[in-house]
Amino acid sequence: MSETSDKPTVRILHLEDSRVDHALVKFALQRSQLNCELALVDTLEDLLKELATGGYDIVLADYHLPGFTGLDAWDIVRETGSSDLPFVILSGAIGEAAAVEAMHRGVSDYLLKDSMHRLSHVIERALEVSQTRRAKAQADAELADSRQRLAELAEHLQASIEQERADIAREIHDDIGGALAAVKLDLAWVGRHAKDEGTLSHLNTAMEMLQHALGASQRIMMNLRPPILDQGLVAAVQWLASSFERRTGQRVVVRRSSEFIDVPRDVQLVAYRTAQEGLTNISKHAQASHVDIDLNDREGVLTLEVTDNGRGMGPDALRKAKSFGLLGLTERAAKVGGWLDVSSSPSGTALILSVPLSPEAMPGDTDHNLQEPHDQSDFV
């Protein structure tokens, strides 16, 4: 069929056993001035051979064919992996039930042969729908790939942050801590040998400031990479709770399933940061007077729940553009096979971390790349 417009040529594969009907289809398409090429096949074997060439944009198929139906042909098209190829049934007589079944099984459209004047419109619509579906599938694939790359980037950035925290904590301990400890020893020596009251007064003031600097260094280091994590998750969470109580005056009750909960190092870090972020959010926003922390590993699942009796969060709080804290925790949980749930009401908020503990993962230490700071006993 010769070209009649500047539009791309539509390559049509026509499955039909009647040469007369094929001629009628060809004539109808010529009258509609559809720019197309039409090829005829009348058996499933020939249909498969032509489909294998990949040279067609759409299939027109009669419904009643010798030994098979148009739906049988559609099933074969799908089995060959060409389910995105538009498939239109063109029949002289197709019952309503058969038409409904055809549409449910994914056929693009159907048309009666006595409505041949609408054939070009049906073909163009089927092509448009198919193109839209392919574009959507491609966009979905690109979106999924983008999300995967973003998740990998977030994981890399989080690992980098933890490594940098460990490095800074170690430098604070080795350099600043060591220097402050040396100054403290020198001031103590001066204090033992000084006799002048003015000198001793200034010395005492300097010792107070030095002790303040030592305390600040300890707090910063503990927040960056607390060595108490070496004593286990339970001890680390209890330390967080005690520090929170001292800083805010809010009562914190910690419940745990045992005194020592054995979890992989990466899971331990995720649980610790979740508890830390939960307490930080409570101190900033909740206006609570009481906090509960429940930590257990029953039924092979580590569960950390941080709840408060504060004012709760609005329904849009978690969807705010800058709610990166909870978003980061969600990403962290996903990377260790867990998930994060947040529920809130006017009577308080609950932050729940759940991580399945597989037997294979328990002995491993996937956080071995993070360097721990040295023991800080000489900070005192």
C-alpha cells in the first residue's frame, strides 16, 4: 500500500483466512488514507514466523479461523513476549461474552466487519494506547532505577557520615582529649607548687574551665560515636535515656526483653540512631512529660519502640519537604531488612523500628569498616 501522508508507515500483520475479507480491509484502509503496509497470514505457524521478524506495529486477526480462534492467536502472541504489540480482533460475528473475554485477556480492541469504515480509527487508537503504555513502562523503569540509585547514594552517604563521625570522635579523643589531659596535669602540678593566693584563684578558675572543656569533649564524642555501643545495644539505649533525662528533666522508662540483646553491628547502629533521633524529636517538638522505650528481640524480630505522651504530630508532618530525620531512619531500616512505623495522636507519638533477625546474619559484623574511638577513661 503506497504512502499517502507524511506520517510513519504503520506495518499491519493481518491474520485472515478469507482473501475477500483481506481485500475489504485493504480497501477500507486505502479509503481512510492510512499510511500503512499490510501483510497477510492465515496460519499460526506463519503468524509466528512473521512476528519473529519484529517488523510489525499491530496485528489484525479474524475471530473464527480454521482450527483456532483469534484469542488462541493472542495467547501465542503473548507467549512470544510480544504482549505490548497492539492486537485487534476483526470479526464478522463475535458474541458479547467473547468480546468481554477478549478485552479482559488484554486484547487492544475488537471491531465488527460491517463497521469497516471505523477500522483506521480503531488502529490509530490502539497504537496510541500501546505507545502510551510503553512510555509509562519506560518511565516506571526509569523511576525505579532512579529510586534504587538514590537509595544506594543515601546508603553510601550514611556510611560516609558514620565513618566521618568515628574519625572525628577518634581525633577528639587522641588530640584534643590528650592535650586537655596534659594541660590538666600541668595545672595540677602548678597548683601543688603555687603559694600566691591570686595565682591559686586564677588556677582554680582555669581548672573549672578545663573541666568544662573535658566534659564538652566527652559529650561531643559520645554523640558522634559512643564507645558504650561496645557494651551492647541495651547499655547504649539506657545511656541515651539517662542522658536525655539529665538534659531535659523528662522521665524515661526503658523496658527490655533481656540485659543483653545480641544483634549484628549494623542493626545495632540502626537501632541506636533510631532511638537517638526519636529522643531528639521528642525534646524539640513533643512537649512531653514522659517517655517509654521498649526494646526486645522476641520471636526473632528486634523491636525498638519510642513513645511519648506529648502533643503528637499532624497528618502532614511526615510528608514535609524537610523531614529528613525520619526519612533517613526509614532508609537505614530498609538497608538492614527492617521497616519503620510512626503513629501519632493528640495523646502522643510512637516510633517503632522492626528488624527481622535471621540466624545467618547474627554472627556477622557488617560494620567492620567503621573505626571505633579508643577507650576514653583518660578523659576524666
